[in-house]
Amino acid sequence: MTARLLVISAGVSDPSTTRLLAERTAMAVMSRVRATGSEITASFLDLAGIAADLGRSLVSAGPTEPVQRAIEQVGSADGLIVATPVYKAGISGLFKLFVDLLDNDLVVAKPVILSATAGTARHAMVVDEQLRPLFAFLRAMSVPTSLFAAPEDWADPALSKRIDRAASKFAELVRSGVGEAIAGGGWQGYQHQFDGNATRAEKSADDLDFDTDLMRLAAGGSAHHKNATDGK
């Protein structure tokens, strides 16, 4: 089976150092995965191209067509590389806007490489302080090695070594299939968005459990009906 890598870049300049870091990381990942004997393809999602649609989707009843296609790309990917510029000590608002539109269960147990670029090394901790908790909330499998590049880092061999280290860890997660096993084994224990974009999301009313306190109250009944005759 061929693994599908999706590279998400929130860079807005042309050329974009954020996109450059994402591309270098993707090349390293593909090389590492193929070295394990597995096949992999990569596609790119530049959020700048759907920026206006992201804003409309946030304030409307649902995602526009371009945003829905982007969400479906995330859902069908076997792993992600995410790259954002850092502005004013924080991740890009454009990147956060896109993540806010994703189902909470869309990237459960997917391997992810976290990366960011900035104009100064003062922002180096933003990846681990902001991106890592964000993807922990989404229950993704972020690799331990995060990536950050300030202007002085591009000519430093240490950046290439960190990229290769992250790619190696990512490749092992993809090769082992542990993410799929974790997601499959624990899927019923997660809270899911009804008719969501996650591949295992409930798609019809037949998948809903109407015998819950919330559903009984919504239907005009009472909660805790099982305790009505036991003296509690």
C-alpha cells in the first residue's frame, strides 16, 4: 500500500521560507520511507490559496467547496507535515483558522511533523509551546523532533540533521502502521462529530445511540430512568 503524505503550509509570501522548510522536510520523509521498502506520495496544501474561503467558512453554516476539499485531503492522508510562520510570538492566524475548521477526530493517531519559521530565533519555542499542544488535543502522533528555522539556520548543517531525524521517526511510524492500529482499536472510545469528515465517523442516524440521558431529555423524557425503581 502506498502511504499518502500531505504537506500543509501557511506561508503567505512568495517565495515562502515556510513552504521551503515544508518541501525540504517532505523530501527527507519520502527518502526515509522509501528506504524502508514502502511507497509514498506527497501532495501540498497551501493555505494562502484558500484564505478567503477559510474566513467565509468560519462564519457560515459550513465549509465552502475549496475548504471542504482541503479538509478531505487531511482526512485521507496517512501522515502530515505542518509548517507555519510565527507572527508576534504565535503561530499564524491563517493556520489556526484552518485547524479550527477540522473535525476533532480527523487526525486521530496520524503521524505529524511540526515545523515553523520566523524572522528571529526568539520564536524557537513556539513549535513546542503552541503547535504540540494543539495536535495533542487533536490526538495526532506528533514526532518528538520538531523543526524551526530562523534566517541564520538555513546555512547551518544542524537544520538538515534535525530534518533527517524528524523524517526518520516519521518514516518508522508510517512503516509500522501503529497509528492505524491505535485509531482502530480505540475509535469507539473517542467522541466523534456526527456525519463528520473522519473516515470512521458516523454517517447516518442508524449509528446514533438514542438510549442516553442526553437523547432521552432531548426527546422529552427523563434522565437516569434505570434508577427509577431501585430507590435511588
